[in-house]
Amino acid sequence: MGVSNKNAQDNIQPKGNNKDFKKPLQVLHISKKDTLKKSQEIQNEQNNSQEEINKENIAIKPQIIKDESVKEIEDSIENIKAFESSQQDLNRPLSFSEQNKDFQLERTVDEFDFDESAFLEALNENEPIGATGETISGKVIAIESDGLYVDIGGKAPGYMPKKECGLGVITNFKEKFSIGLEMEVLVIKEQNADGMVTVSARALILRQSWEKVSNSAKNGELIDVLINGFNRGGLTCDVDGLRGFIPRSQLEDGQDYQSFVGKTLKVAFLEVNPESRKLVLSEKKASLVSKLTSLELGQLIEGEVLAVKPYGFFIDLGGASGLLHQSSLTNGSIRSLREIFREGEIIKALISEIDLEKGRIGLNTALLENSAGELIIDKQKVMEEATERALKTKALFDKKEQDK
């Protein structure tokens, strides 16, 4: 009779080696209710984790790392925007009535701190005294063997070399100049690094001499000069410290011109040029000017036709010649000058111009006509009645002299 054993199955040993024996899988039995509960807990844990992550993201903002080139571009854009904004502010007119805006004038140096009069006075004090060519009054303050020093009112005295102290050779230098001597000098060289200028009494004398002879020449004056030398071209002389020259062709007798040395001649100015230091004189012109001074405007003269030129006639007035220009010949139409006057013919004319400086005399016959072209139609009648007709024109020339 067999005996039933519930654990018989468990006691059954598998055949073969124990090494090949595998433990059977254990099955976990979970109820449906437990499963739902576990799922709900897992879901709640996930939700809680997500909320914590979101809070951390809000609390800590991530830092964005930008490339250096991107930063430079963004900075440039910001600068451009700022510049455009400032330009708009500049272009916009100022409005003092804008609400909620305080406007305050900017304090400037010119309105508060700058004193124009004091500034100009300071400039004048530091302005260098003595420009080249300027005449200055000064006082001798020191004498040396090679020159002297003159107080000219600047921050440094003016220096005058010995050769510039006067004309010619100065033998008694220290006797002629003394401390405190007042004198006028001409600045010939502007200040050096020490602020000192070079002055000259000689240059001032020569400038004054050129001014004097220029005025004399314009007025047609005659001067007496002492001949002190000669050369191949003519004679030399001294005129107020200036070297004058008389060409042989301007002498009344130039054959034995060397014999004039030491003698005095009356001459007129032929050319005066301070820039080139050229002073040319003439004895012949002096004779002409002497004759011109005896003439007056409106005077009726008689002379011989010396030459016929395309522009008029030259008339000999006895040692001087006058020009009868075609514009002063007649009020009529002229086909040829030779149909009116010819060379060697004696005519009468009025003196209409006297230029002592150039030694020129202007003549006029149109004023002797009673009607336009009368000289062409009846020249003989005009010449015969010239004396009477000249009296009628005298008042015209007197008025011309008064208007000068």
C-alpha cells in the first residue's frame, strides 16, 4: 500500500550532476490595488522633481557666453545709436519753455575770467619794438670802440655799428656822441635772439635825402652841385649825401669835361630812383627848365616847326621844344597833318601844359578857332588874329590854374 507524501516532489532529486541543476523562477504575486498605489507614488515624485528644477531655473539665470567679435559689433551699434541721438539734440533748437526740464547756461571763461583790455595790454608790452624800416627816437646809453647802444624803449637796446653813425668817415667818434644824446635812428635789422635790433643814423639821413631830391625833381627845381670827380662816362657830384652822376651828353660842353672838377654847375634832375640808388642830373635840362619857368599857361608863343610826326608837330621855342599834339590841333577832321603845317613853317600856338619834371611843353591851336575846322579852311586868318583870340582864352587857363 502506498503512502502518499506531499513533499515527495520536493524530495525528488534530478538526475545527473548537481552542476546542471537550475533553481526554478520565483513568481511574485502583487495585487492590482498595490500596483495602482505604487504608480501614483512614482508620478507624484516625478512632479515634485520637475517643480524643484523649474524653481532652480527661475532663481538662477543662465549666463550667456558671447564671442569677443559679437561684443565689439554690439558696442559699435550702441555707439552709433548714441551719436545719432546726440546729433538730433544738436539739430533741435533750444526751447526754454520745455516743461519738466531745467535749463542752465554753461559758465564760459570769456564771460567771467577773460579781460580783453588786460590781454591786449600784455600783448603790447611783449610786442617787439623796431620793425625793419621803422624810424625810432632814442637816447645813447653806452659807447664802445666799434659802435654804441641806443635806448629805443624796448626790452633790449638798439645797437648802432660805428659805420652806421653818420655819413663819411667819423674821426672824433667819442667826442661826437655822448651818453644821453637824443637822436632819431632807422631800424635796418630786426631783433636777434636777445631781442636787440640794429639801428642806423646814416640810413635815416640817406632816406631823408632821397625824399628831398624826389620832391625837388617833381617840382622841377634846379640845384647847384660841386663836381668832385669824373669817369669815362661823365662827372660825379654829391647831393645831400647822395652820389649824383652827370653824363657827358647832358653837359652844355662835354668836350673837355674833366676840367669841371672842383667847379659848380647848375643842374636839373633827370632820373631819381631810390630803389636802384640811381641819381642822374643834367645841365642841358637845367637850361630848358630855366626857360620853362619864364613861361605860363595860356601864353601865346611863336616858333618854327622842327619835325612832323604821326601824332603831331614839334615846335622850336628858342632853346626848348613844345609838342602840338593832333588832338589839340583843330576841332575839324584831318586827313593828313602835312596839309596843315610843314617843317620850317613859323606858327603861333597857345601853351596848354608845362611839365617841369619832364621838361615838356604842350601846345594848342584848336582854342584859337572860332568854329570847328577853321584852321584847315582858313589857316592864315587864324594865325593873323591869334593875339586877339588868345586874350579870350586867358580866363579859361586862369580857372584851370585855380582848380589845381
